Amino acid sequence: MSQTQKFKLKIVIIGEHATGKTSLIKAFVEQKFSADYRPTIGTNIFIKRLELAGDEITLTCWDIAGQERWTSMRPLYYKGASGAILVGDITRKSTFEQLAKFWLPDMAKHVGEKIPIILIANKTDLPREASNEDVDACAKDIGATMVAETSAKNGDGVNEAFMKISKAILGK
Ligand code: G3D
Ligand code: MG
């Protein structure tokens, strides 16, 4: 049997206000380590341990608190990220457009190398304004190799989305 390896991965979760970023992380991570709250960065850090193909993974999920776009701390936020989750809200088409217009370029400015990106289309429990085509077009625009549809409200697709990005980061 091959030996168990341990990996620590940092994932950033970005997108417009109220797309459901915090709700998604909370639906995935049962425990928030309050000791890791960084008020000066305006960031909550959530930790999740999981097993993937026999390896032990510690995921640290970084969540921008409050006024996402206006924090001056974004360089720190992005630093050392090995994967990114970009979140759009299917009840608001504009949230997908802003991923291509603002968030992807913002991330590219701060993250040197190319990292795996997953596009999450959240709020599938609600009537949609963004069509499947809109979501696919967005994925193409932002260079996301994976797309997941989720509802942070009822949990649909959430686990799968986080597992997908983790696997992509580890090349599995
Ligand atoms: P953000 O962190 O991206 O700003 P939040 O977004 O996680 O704070 O979510 C914003 C609002 O959307 C919250 O509502 C939250 O409950 C709701 N929400 C998040 N995900 C879903 C979803 O999948 N389905 C539905 N129906 N609602 C969702 P409130 O009213 O608490 O502000
Ligand atoms: Mg939030």
C-alpha cells in the first residue's frame, strides 16, 4: 500500500455580494475555527479535513467578509491560493458577468501562476435568470475547467463542488 500523504490547500472563494459564498462554505464545513478569524484582513478562514484517495487533506477556505470589492486586503487574501471558487447567483445574471469583468482579472493580478478554477452556479432552489448557456459562457470567459450547480440552502451539489476543486488541485 502506498503511504498516506498530507496536503494543506488554500482555496479562495470570490464573487459578488450575496451570491452565497459564506453559505456555501458553511454548508460544506461544519466547524469554523474562530481562532482563525482575521479581523484586520476582513476574512474568515474555515478549515475542513478530508480524505482523498488515501491522502489527508486540510482545506483552508478563505471567505471575504463584508464589502468584498472594497477591501484593500485582497492581495493578502489571494496569497498562496492553490485553487479558486468563483460564485455566481443564478437568480442574477449580472453576477456571472461580473466574474469575468471584475473578479477573474482581480485574481489574476494577485495570483502569479494559473490555478484550478471552478465556477459555481448557486441557488438552484430558486427560479433562474441565468440560463445554462449563460453559465457555460461565463465558465469559458473565466477559464474555469469545472462547473457545479449548487444550492447552499438545501445542500445540493455543495460537497461535490468542493471535492472537484480539491481533486483538480491535487491532479486526481
Ligand atoms: P455572500 O457571502 O456571497 O455575500 P451569503 O452570500 O452566503 O451571505 O448569502 C446571501 C443570501 O443568499 C443569504 O440570505 C443566504 O441565506 C442566501 N442564500 C445563499 N445561498 C442560497 C441558496 O442556495 N438558495 C437560497 N434560496 N438562498 C441562498 P439572507 O436573507 O440571509 O441575506
Ligand atoms: Mg459572505
